[in-house]
Amino acid sequence: MDAEMTAGIDSCMIFTDVMVEGVTLSDDTIVVGCKQKRYPDYLPVNETVILTDSCKVNPSKLIPNCAYTYGENLYLTCDKGNVAYIDCELKHTKNTKAIKAKHPEYKLVGGKNVAADDMDAGHFGVQLGQHPSIAVEQHKYMNRYGIWRKLELSWSKLLREGHNVNIKAVFTEGNDGTFSDFWCVRETINDDEINEYVLTNDGNQ
């Protein structure tokens, strides 16, 4: 979506490319680091939890209707305690193996603890500055070789080149557990280039 296309869109709407009706942002904001972030109006927020590097949370038992913040990253849960929305400022991060080794709790989703077959405990990008505890059921192909992995590599390259990258994503509600069928992703590069994607959480992309 280029600048001309975005100029006429109400500033409180997002995902107008990938979701015809768009997503209306609440008038309320959440303090996330040095930023005030709005969020989808259909997600009530009853509690806020500030995560640090040393915090460990069970990603399969997150607090319902909660805003988890980490640096300038926001993770919102639905009434079932599953991740329903993220708004993240990506940051190039080294030594990801060592970080993951200190946070084995992320494996509490994926593998044997899944609502669907062939799922990993998928991060939103530890190498992109995301909290190592926060993970969801992510199809093995999508996570390791498919579209999500390709996006991660693209974002990592942009960060190393000095660009700013923000990612917002809406996760559809699955029937059980931390599984979401579709991810609607909006990337913003250097505050002006905007691209939107629909990702199917399977082995097809």
C-alpha cells in the first residue's frame, strides 16, 4: 500500500487491504516503552504486565484480556488467554541461541502440546527483539522454511541496513489452544512503506 492509497484511509483503521472491513482501533492507548499504542477495539484490556529479559511466562497460560509489554513491543490476549494482536518495533538481536536456552518455557506450546498437527512453538522473532517467552502454535513449514521465515529474514536484513520496521498482526481465534488459522500482518518500513499480508498457518505458503 503506497502513500497515495493510505492518505484517504481513516487513521483509526488498519488492515484495510487484507481485511475488507478493516480493524478499528480503540480510542484508548497502552503505554509501551516510550510509546502510546492503540489496539483493536474488540479486545478489552483488563490488566497490563510489563515483561523484562528475565521474566518467564507460560505462553500456553497467558492472562486473558491482558496487555503484555516488552520494550516497545505489545502483545494482547483474547478472553481465552491466547495471543490475538501484536504491535512490535523490531530490533536486530544477536546471540538468540543463548537467549532461547534461558527460556525453555516457550516450548510449552508446539510439539506435543498443540491443538493441531505439525506445529512448532513459534516465536514472533527473538532475533528481531521479541520476548523469548511469547510463542504460539506455528506450522513447522511456515516457521522453518515458509512465508514467516522469509519475512523474518527480510526484516532482519532491513534492520541490519538501518531501517525501522514495525509489525502489527491480528490472529484469528482458533477452536482450541494457542492455534490461529490465519494471521493478518501489516509491516511498516521507515514509517511510510506499508505492506499487508494474510498468512495461512499451514504448510501451503
